[in-house]
Amino acid sequence: MIISVASGKGGTGKTTVATNLAVSLEFAVQLLDCDVEEPNAHLFIQPKIEDVEVVTTPVPEVDLKKCTLCGKCAEICQFNAIVVIGETVLPFHEMCHSCGGCTHVCPEKAITETTRELGIIERGRRNGLEFVHGLLRVGEAMSPPLIRKVREYTRSDALTIIDAPPGTSCPVIASMKDADFVLLVTEPTPFGLHDLKLAVGAVKVLGIPCGLVINRSDMGDDGVKIYAEEEEIPLLMEIPFDRLIAEAYSRGEMIVDVMPEWKERFKDLYRRIVEIAG
């Protein structure tokens, strides 16, 4: 089973929910942090890193001795990642989506492929919990290819919990796609409600069942609850604004370590997810 923990905006407590859920379950679980632009699940999990992998993507390299400047490579590229200017051909690797189209259409076979580094993947463990996260290279614009590489470590014999990036753009879709359940984390504020609606829209497009966790639930207003009832989105957990929880978070500690009674609540959260997801 794959559970993707997502949110329409940052700062709602998505990583808090993902990490505490992962460590509360007493069977084979893996946590994949797909928030590759700014991963922080490791700050709470504190895994022992066992393996580091450099992730690259293919990009074009032009042999100007063979090139006839026909322009077919530029015509096929929808992202203007390769252009013919005067007597030369300029590939812009940062804009390339690695489709290989330019290589395929070049009649002179003047275009081959080299590689560009996307980032790294680190893998490790915390006791029985398997942990994987991606770290996007500074300056890299496209995170979905690295997210997909992180997701290649998904195991069929374990529960996979994905800590998705915030928002509703392409990186989030890459993190939620093919999940069995999306757990949406929000806060009871007008901003939280606005971005929750966007996230729910994305989940509906993907056709994945979802449920809701409201963090800092005793603050703000009832707008989120009213919306959830109208959309028939099950409210699976409420986390109050608690000083002990806030202090633990600031120290990089998890709720279930500071307040052990919460471990059973996260186990119950998982049971409710299984009931809904079937």
C-alpha cells in the first residue's frame, strides 16, 4: 500500500504527520521523502545513511563537425532547449526535459547524449524503518525526474509512506500518482482552506481516495470542517495547538517520542485509512 501525505501549502504539518505515522507502525514500513527541493523528514527520523546515489539525466551534445545546421532538432523541441543560431547549435541543458527527440530526428547523427546531474538520493534506516530521500542539486529547475527516481525504491512488500512536496504543481502530482491513498494535511485558516481546495482538485483528477488531517485544529475557524463535510472528505485526525508538540518540533523531536500516547492515535489513523482505501 502507498500512502502519499500531501498539502496545498507549506507549513501545515505534513512532514510531522508523515514521520510520526511511519515510526508508529510495527511492521515493514518505508518512508520516502519526495520533497526533494527542501527535504526535512531526516531531521526527525535521523536515519543512519547507508547508501548515496548520484542521479543524472540525459541531455544533448552536438558534434558541429557533423552538423549541417538543418534545424530539425530545434523544430522538435517544445521547450527551446536546443536552438540553431548563425553557424552554431546551442543546447540549453537546464531547459532540457530529456525526451531524446533531438537525437532521434538528427539526419546526420550529430547529436549524442551526455549527462547532467539532477541531485542525489540517500538511503538509510532508523531501527526497522527504511528511509529514502532525494536532494535536488542547487540551481536545478526540474524536480519530477528526481522524485520519480526516489519512488523507484517503492517496495511491494512494505507499506510506503510518501512525504510529498507542498502545493499542487508537477512535483506534487509525481509524488501522488499511483498512490492508494492521499492523506491531506491542512490548518483551519482561510489560507489553509484555499490551498486545501486546490489539493483536493488535484486528487480528484487523479481519482485517488483521500482523507484529512487538521493540524492546530483548535485555532482558526470552522471553514475547513464545513468544506470537508460538503465534499464528503473524511476527517481522520485532529492535532491541537499544543505547546509540548511545538517545543518537540523545534528540537527536531517527534510527537510520539515526547507524548507516547499519540502512537496509538497514529495507529488508529492508519487503520482508518485502510478501511477507506479498501
